[in-house]
Amino acid sequence: MRQDKILSLIGLATKAGKTASGEFLTERETKTRKAFLVIVASDASDNTKKKFREMCKFYKVPIYFYGDKDTLGHAMGKEFRASLAILDEGFAKGIQKELKTREDIA
């Protein structure tokens, strides 16, 4: 149930134009300090995970590893996505709340 809520929020944020996806756009939005949250697929390469982990630490942006490329892409209405940035503080807080709740259960 939690997984559906997170993906639904990602979908809503995408429809509202408040997401950036793909490695290049996610990186750009993080470095220009427009990203409030970064989500990287759990099945992304180790290099991708390391790159975003270090970048988010430097720019003080919360990062989560969630789902797989196909699931994230499907939630955004695209093919597959290894990374995405949430560009709206409200959506970012809602998604983080659900992710933290999921961590407490796991």
C-alpha cells in the first residue's frame, strides 16, 4: 500500500510539472538548488548511486533509493528512469513522509 502512495505522489508531481528525470536533468536541478528531493532507483548502477549520494550530500538535498527503473519510469508515464528530482517542496515533504513511514515498517 505504501509503495502505491509514493508512486502516486511521483505521478502527481510529474503531471504538475514538478519533476525532472534522467541523470542529466536530475543533476542539473540538484546543482542549481531547485531539487527538494532526489530519488534513485535501487537497481541503478553503483556509479550512479555513488554520484548522486555524494552530490546530494554536498548540496544538502535528501536522497532515497527506491523502487526500480521500470517502476519509477512507469509512475512518471515514461519508459524507465534511474533518477528523478522533485522540484516542489510540498510534494517532496509528502513523498519523504511516506518513505520514512515505509522505513519504520521495514
